[in-house]
Amino acid sequence: MTPALVSAPRSVLPLRHLPVLWAALLVAVLGGCAELPKNVPRPVSTALETTAGTALATQVQERRAAASGRFESGFLLLSGPQAAYGSRLALVEAAQKTLDLQYYAIHADASTERLLRSVVAAARRGVRVRVLLDDFNTSGADAQVMRLAFEPNIEMRMFNPVAGSRDSSLWRMVSALSDFSRVQQRMHNKLFIADNAMGIAGGRNLGDAYFGHDTSGNFVDLDVLAAGPIVKDLSRSFDSYWNNERAYPVQSLITRKELDALRASAASVEEVDETPTESSSPPEAAPSPVTTASASASAAATASTPNATTALDALEAQRSRVWDRKPLNLAAARFVWAPAVVLVDKPAKIPADSAATTEPLAPQPGTPSPRDAVTAVAGQRNALAPAAPVHPVHVASVTPAPKTPTASITASPVGTSTAPTSGTPQAPSAAELEYLESQEDTVVDGLLQLMDQARRDLLIVSPYFVPGPEITAAFAAARARNVRVRVLTNSLASNDAPIAHVGYARHRKTLLAMGVELYEMHSEATGVRKALSATGSGSSGGSDGIGATGSTGSSRAMLHSKLVIMDHRLLAVGSMNLDMRSQKQNTEIALLIRSMDLSRRAGASIELALRDAAWHVELDARGGLVWRAPQGSDLQDATSEPGASVPLQLLLLLLGPLAPDHLL
């Protein structure tokens, strides 16, 4: 089976595809460029106003009362694939009113099939479902997830769509070239919200590789299950993206007939029986909107080989493992009650399509300033002392006053001409001002402000780590205050986007010279899972870490968690990487939680990983690099990228001087 990670490129136009881009550009020039639809209707909808009376809201109230929670919002770290997958299943099954899903990528594979069947079943029992998906990873088999839009009681919109054919990723690149500056920016947010009472935020997309089921490689990731009023802030963020001019209803981009044609072309031989067996699917399961398109394509690719039967058996076994996953027992979840805020980029961080016109949209509530949100939750240093009680701080209470009119944010989309007919300069439109403001105050900027307040320790996990000038300056300032700064990122061997490693590698010596401690994750799966399993989340009767039952044991491990822990008391978990792409290009979201308990649990897991599952990069006496092997391993210290193949190391050498940081 083709691993999900292959169809989920981190960069829209990764530089490894440069040899084909010139040909693609020629095709685009000669054949013309597709355009996005114009005057698209977007009915405005919002999150459930009151959660009172829903089962999830009642459960939150009961859990808080039982725990004598000082704060109104509760949090649970979801460290392993079992907890991450089971929590989503539990939210779907418990939802009574609404489900809101926002993702960068949803892959058509066994994990998604199981999950989306449950979502369809929820819609058929009356739950209103909204799915907001970034529109880059929707070509080939993955386009089939768009079938959700044609299910009753489900709405689906694509954010920042790419015009043109969805037959293959190559043709998507051809279309992207006509509007490169916009299309290479993506909505990277990830949310999974039920009844506006509980929600999941973090780094995971939806697919086998994110839930421990890919046979080639699986991501090591971390989510947070949130409960209580903070979820309303997550929902406000979702609504601001859903009701935005950059979000296009699926029906305006593709028809069901076109999806059928794509599915037929994906399987060049007779499709295998896609009906799950009794052992792998409950009889009452709703039909899958995806119909395992990836399974059909995989069967077609292997049917002509001597090992076809073995491949199909393995595929069915994989699906059976996914169906064996049980929903998380939310009633047994041990929430930590703490103050928190949502840090979220504005949708306007990505310019609107300059060619497409839209129907006027109703004004939307302003999203908060990440900088102000950080100040609200992190600035109250004495709040941790028992003598100084503090009430929880939420996004709504720290939203700054609007700086610009909000009557019509689409009157003059960014990219259109606003030149006056006279010589008098014309004031920027509301949309242009919103776009400019969105570039000056982002989630990563908020985290840099957080780092400015650090006094003792900064522990950072960023799978794609490309420090630009502001990030480097923040590290230098922290080191000048004698703050210990440690960063865990991917090694070249564990990085699923090795081109991103280029941007990190060129900054290693500078960071080490200023005293930043660098660790690179070892790609051998068993040790990584063991090291990152001890968050103590208590989410399923045990540590429930990366090594939980159901994760493919021998597959490659790739770091995908994104978090910052400051002074053992503040924890930020979200979709952001500490790189220029997250800072300047993509939109991101994060939960910033003030909790010594959660910070300690997450920190203990990372400390174990630094010791047992990561290479410690140091400068040797001659100014060269040396990779110290993980403690207790049979590995030897190395003087070049450990575990990386020669072609990968050549890529690093050749592209290092050429690739710009902001595109990595």
C-alpha cells in the first residue's frame, strides 16, 4: 500500500520537484491556466451557541465538579495513536448536535475510512457536520474524501483551493504555478470539535501514518483533548475560517460525477470487494464516503505481481486492526483543569484569490491577537501562587478592539487594483489592512513573545525546524539571560521532508555556538515509541504511548509533534513548526496552557526522548559537528548525518546554498 505520508508533501512545491517544474510551466503557458469559480454562494453558519443539555457538556460539568476544578477548562494529553484515534471516535459517537473538523490533510486510507464511516453515521442520526479541508492534498485517491460533501447533513469546504485537474500531484503543481505566491501558502490548522463542548487540537492530520498504521513509516505526534469554555474559542476560530471568502464549498469545485471518474481511473483492474467483513466492521456501520479508494489503487498496483494475494491479505489485516480500535472512555479521562488561551492566525494571512470574485459575506468576529493572548495567560506570573487566585482567561476576553472597519472584508480583495483616478493616495481597503495585520502578529510571533518571558528553561519540539532571523534572535536573547534552550527536531534520516532539513542544517553551527542544545530524533521506531510513551495522560488505563497496541512495530518513526514548554509551567501544543513557513506562510493554531502538571508530564516524556531516542549534536574541538549516540543504544557516535543515505546527504550538500529558508 502506498504510505499516506507520500501523498502529504509538507511544501506545496517542494524543491525536489524542480526538474519537472520547467516542463510543467511550459504546459501551463501553452495550455492556459484554470481559474477558480466566481460568485460562489457561502451560506454563513456558526458553532452551537449553547452546549447545555448535550451529553458531552454534562460530562464536562460532572468531571469538573468531581475534580473540584479551580478552572473551567480541562485538558488531556493524547500521546499515542490509540488515545489520539480513540478520542476522535469517542467524540463522533458522543456528538448530538454538531461536529466540526478542520484539517490540512485527510487521506483516503483504512484509518480515515473507519473514522469517516462514524462521521457519516453521526450525520444520519441528525448531527450537523462541517468539514473544512485545505485543498492541496486532494488529488488522486485522496480526492475521494470530498465525497463527504454529497452526504446528507454534511457540508464540506476547501480552503485556498488550487484550480485545475485533481488527477495527480504533478498537475496540481502545474495549476499552482499560475498563482504561486498564494497557492504555496496553506491552511495548516487541525481541529476536531464535538457539540462545542470538547475538542482536539494538535499536529495530527487524518490518515494511517498519523495513527500508527502505516507499514512504511509513522509519525510521532501529540494532541490535546480540551473540554469546557476553551472549546468555544476553538469553535470561534473554526467559524472565522469556515465563513471566509477563501473557503469554497466542494460542489463549486468538483461534481460527484467527476469524483466517480477519478475513482474509476485509480483502479486499472477490477476493484476488490470493498465491503468490510464481519470481523472488521460492525453490521450497522454507514457506507463509507471514501469507499477505500486507496485500497482499490493498491490492489490494482499489486494484482499483477506474484505476491498479490499476500498484499491483499495484508491490506485486509490492516483494516481489521483499524476496526478493532475502540473509542476512548471519556468518563475515565483524567483532565487537568487550567487557564488557557487559543493562539490562531487570521485567515487573511493567506491572500484571497486575485481573479475570483465572491458574494458578500456577513461580518465575522475578529480573531484575537496571539501576542495579546500570550500576555494574558503568561504575564500573570504570581498566578501560580496559592495566595493569588486567578480566573481562567479565554480568547474572547483578550480580543483587541478592531483597528479597521468590519462592514465588508471582501470589498477589495488583496491583489486587486485600488489605484485612484486622481493623484490623491487612496487609503488601503479593509481586506488589505487585515492582510497586513495578519503578517505582523502570528502564532509563531506569539510564541517568540512567550520565549522573551522565559527565565529558566525552554524546551522546544519542532519536526521542521528552520530558524529565521526573529527565531534566532529570540534564542540569542534567551541565552543572554542564561535561559537553557533545548530543541528536538528530526534527523535527516527521520525527516519525511528532507528538503526542510536543508534549512535547519545551515543554522546548526550558529545555534550551537550561542549555547542552544540540539537533538535530532533517531528514526528507529521501537526506541522512539518507548521514549515518548510516558506522558502519564491516564487516557486509557495506562501510559498509552506511541507503542500502544495497533502501531506497526517495525516501521520508520518520524517526529511530528509541535510543542513549546517554558519554565516548566507553560505548555503550547498546536499545528505550528518553529520555522519561517509557519511564521510567514501557513496559517496555524495552538493551545497555550498554564499548568505545571501538564508541563511536567509532557516535559518528562521529551526528556526521556532526548536521552534515549535522539542524537545529541555538538561542536567538536575543531568546530565540526559530532552526533552523540542515544544513551543505552548500540549505536556509535557519528561525524556526518547518522542513518542518512548517500543520496540524502548529497541533496543536503547541493541544495543547502540554494534553497531559501521561507520556502522550506
